[in-house]
Amino acid sequence: MEDSHGLYLPSDLPESASCKTGRLNIDGNGIRGSNFLGSKKRGHGSRSWIKIDRNGNSKVVELDKATIMRHCSLPGRDLRLLDPMFIYPSTILGREKAIVVSLEQIRCIITADEVILMNSLDGCVVQYRSELCKRLQTNKDQADYLPFEFKALELALELTCMSLDTQVKELKMEIHPVLDELASSVSTLNLERVRRLKGHLLALTQRVQKVRDEIEHLMDDDGDMAEMYLTEKKQTSESYPMNDLDIQSNVIGGSKLVSKSAPVSPVGSISGSRKLQRAFSSIIGSKHGSFISTSSGGENIEQLEMLLEAYFVFIDDTLSELFTLKEYIDDTEDLINIKLGNVQNQLIQFELLLTCATFVATIFAVVMGVFGMNFADSIFDYPYAFHWVLAITGVSCVILYFSFLFYFRHRKVFPL
């Protein structure tokens, strides 16, 4: 593996930038670091990329958006998906000459001959670079069972799925003890920990769901899968240019012959030949596109579909684990609500018993208060009359209290 720091300039493009001794030179004019940072903030500066070719050789390069757009025939909106300053969901796009991959931290452009990877110190990016170079160098002399672009895409899917699965397992190991502790002891600290973990779970579920939906979307569209077969399109385009040029020269020559034999104005002749060339180019482009889609509509699409299906099953299992974990959290919350409801019912029962006892005691206090008044009555002539009143009132209050309890039991307000 060759690691070199410098500028990569495509052979078919003019030199647009060079990085030497800490300065950036554009069109021969030096721009110092402050201006360079200002242009980078405006979206026109160069960024650090990692270029990996078919042989597994990698090097760090500095490329701007315009250079990448011309080299890979990509619109600017596709490059915004790779910009680390913006947060976009996971996306895989098949274009005419490239595959735009934005899966978690792995953001790259895959062509038929190379991978242009966004340079980063993230572990997934470093692992993707080293693993891809290792695989390409190991299988360099062996028969290719997959095209180059599918190998790069497969590794991106593999690392992304494994990274998400690892995060799910770590979250699972962290959340189970917290939920068990919360089920046994409901406290503010445990509730706060569960709330934090549940938020992490929902965010992780959305990320996994987006990767799964993106893979499923590709599997459901044969046209998108055929568009991603870059090696076949490149080989087809290289095998046809000479024939197309011969046909085009014959057509143009025929048009010139007609113009000599017929009295046509010079302006009309020139415009007619241009229209003919445009029409011919559109016919050739449609012929190439139909040939590529037809040839890649069989075995190659099936090959890519099997590749995507393997990782779709893997990421679907990961998503199922997240749903299971969410159900476990919901079950724990239901258990806590049941416990809290039970405690609340016990408090209501106790309050009901206390209310009944207060009512009975109030009756007894009213009777005692009435006989405690200072008024003349014949009942006070008997020395034991007041004691009998106290005894009869007390027994009546006790009977009334137990009558309340019997009524509550009969109505099944609470078990006794």
C-alpha cells in the first residue's frame, strides 16, 4: 500500500490546484491559508480525500468540488450528501459514472477504477481504507467474482452493518441492568437513566431503519441496480466509440454531399449539420443505454441483488433486536405503571378506611358533645345514665364501622 500526501489530478482534466509547502496555487496565483479557509467555508475550497485504485494503492489527495464533479460527472447535490458539515441520512445513489455512498461515517464516491473516500480520523473510515486495500492486494492475481465497484460497495455495507450491530449490542448490555434495577426500585435516578437510554435507542433505530430502507429501495428497483454496474458500462462505452465515429463521419459526409448537389443556403446547411450531429448523439446515447440495461438486466443484476439481500437480512435482524429492546422497555414501563397503580389503589383504600373511621368517631363525638352541654334534664338524675349512653353510642359506632367494611367487601371496592 502506498501512502503519499499530495494532489491528485485526473489525467483528463486541466490542473486546477496544487498543494506545496503549505500554500495553494490556483492558475498560478498564490492564495495564503486565510483566504483558503475563507473559500473553504464558502464551499469552493479543496478537501482532503483518499484515493484507492484497483490494485489497492491509496494516497491522500486534495480535491475541490468542481474537479470531482467534472471527473465523476456528478451534480452538486450529490456532493452535498458527502459534506461532513451537513447531516444527511444514509444514501446510496447510482449515477452514470459513479456510485455515491453515504453510510454513517463512510462517505465515498465509487467509480469503475477507483474509490474517492472522504478523509477522516473516524475508526470506520480508517478500517475501510485498510481493509479495502488489503482485499484488493490479496485478490489482485485471482479471478474477480465481483466487479471493483461492488467490492467497494460490499465493504462499505459490511462495515456499516457491523458498526450498527455492535452499537446495538453495547446498548443492549447497558440497558438490561438499568431496566432490572428500575423494576425492583423506582427512583428518580433510575428513571433518568432509562430516559437517556431510550432516547439513544430511538436515534439508533432511526439510523438502522434508514440503512435498511435504502437497501430495500435498491433491491426493488432493477433500473437503479443496472445503473450501478459501472464496469460493464465502461467496457461497453470503450468498445463502441470507433464504430460510432465512423458512422458519424459517414452521416456528416453524406450531409455535405447533399448540400453540394442541392441549392441550399450556407446558414441553413451549417445549422442542419449541427442538428444532425445532435440527433445522432442522442441516438447513440440511447443505443448505449439500452444495450447496457439489457445486458446487465440478467445475471449482473441478480448478482448485485444477492449481495444486497445478504446485508438486508443482516440489517433487518439488527432492526428486529432494536424493536425487541424497545418492547422490553415498554414492558418495563407497563410494569412500573402497574406497580404505581397498585400503590395508588392501596392509598385510596387506606384513605377510605380512614374516612369511615373519622365519620364514626364524629358521630360519637357529637353525642358526647350533646350530653356535655350544661342544661337541665331528667336523665341526669340517674347516676349511671351517662355511662349507658357512652356504651350504647360506642357499640353503635363500632357496628356502623363494620357495616361499612361489609358493604365495601360486598361491592368489591377492595378485598379484606
